[in-house]
Amino acid sequence: MAEPKCQLAIKVVPGASRDGVAGWLGDALKIRVAAPPERGKANAAVERVLAEALGLPREAVRIVAGATSARKTVEVTGLSESELRQRL
């Protein structure tokens, strides 16, 4: 059986004072990262912060759209959408 995958809309706030999940902003999850939005640093931090928050390995979280935008789409492998929302 294939591992469940789901997509999640997120809003990233780079250059924050600390990393963390800030909560829901409408249908998007707001994530703060201390990393600056340059050369993929903030994107890597977003993937790491979200994986830690969900208790998943870093490879299970991947930005699939919006790499250069504050609004991104993340694909999470290994969780159904309901499991994802429960963990957050």
C-alpha cells in the first residue's frame, strides 16, 4: 500500500526571532523561521520546522510550490490529512 500523502498551504514569515508553527491563518498554516529568505535557507528551515512539529523525518516534508513566495504548498508523506491536522 502506498504511503499517504497530503498537501498543506503555508504562509512563511522569514527572519523571525525564532522558529515555530504560529497557528492557522485561514486555510494556511503560518510558520515562522529565523532563516533569511535567501538561497533556499528559509525553505530548508520551513521543511525542518514542519517535520519536527509533525514528528516526521525531515525527508517526509517537501515544498512543492511557491519556492520564492511567502505562500507555499508543502507535501507531507506518511500522514493523511486528518492525522496532519490532529498533530498540529
